[in-house]
Amino acid sequence: MKELKATKIIQCDVTYVDLGDLAESVRPLGKMSKNVVACGIDIINRHMDMSPDKTIMQYTVMCKIWDGDFHHKILRKHFAAHGDFKLTMKNCVLFPMFQELAPQDPHDKCGHHYAICLDLKNQRFEVLDSMRSEADADLTTHAEYFINNLKETWNHHYEHSKVQIRHFPIEYVATTKQGN
């Protein structure tokens, strides 16, 4: 049974999903793995008819920004100053976020996904969360830490660009809240 769960069923750009991951993601009260999220984003970016002025960043990009690894090759690729990845030419760059809800407990990997949108058109950051609001200190601390690292990453890669994001305010967008 263990071998069956480990069977790769979806191969993506940066990772893969095995049968166990997928089954756990769709079972009632199951947990969605980071690999399932990463593959979903990869599939959306490759196969959906998205406007060329919008992009969803890969989960690995968010992780490198979070870690402050500003010069990693993944960030150099996704923050390129030319071609399809030139972010200064986008209106919207969406970053999928994952926050562990009990980081002090090494056995509890339960977490929550939300999104941060770099809205270049309206010159702001938008935080979209289906469970929490701006009143939640854990959310604001997590989001602001990432946004500060994103600003630093932007400055490293687009230092001489006319498009600068350091002054962009953060807006916590009111969204429909999930019941669970």
C-alpha cells in the first residue's frame, strides 16, 4: 500500500504529486500538500488563458523570497529584466502564501493558504485571506514579513527600473470568509 501511495501521478515544472498527496488533498477534512499547490499553480500558468499582464508566481519563488535568498537562480529567472518574466511590465503578480498555524509544534504541519497580490497598476499590495482579516496579528506579521522581503528582492533585481514598489501601501482585502 505504501508503494501505491508513493506513485508519481502528476509531474510539474519544479515538483510532482504522488497518489498519497492527491488523495489526502481531496478527502473530507484532508490537508492540501505544498506539492499539490505548486503543481496546481504550474498547471494554471501553463494551460489557462491568462492575460499576459498577470502572473501567478511559483510556490518555490515565494519560499526563496521568504528565506531572503535574493540572488538565488530561481529568483534571477523570475525577476529577469527582459522577456516574459519582466515583472515591471505586469499589472498583477500573485504570490501564493502558506503559513503554518502551529510552527512551534514539529509534529503539527497544519497550515493555511492565502495570497498576496503585487498590484502594480494600482500601486499597492493586496492581502487576500479567506479565513482571517487585518485584525489578525499572525496574518499581518506573516504578510508584512514577506512583503518586506519582496521589496528587498525587487530592489536587488530592478534597482534601476522606473517601477519601484518600496512605497506601496498594504491593503487587506475584505473577502468571503470560509466556514471552517
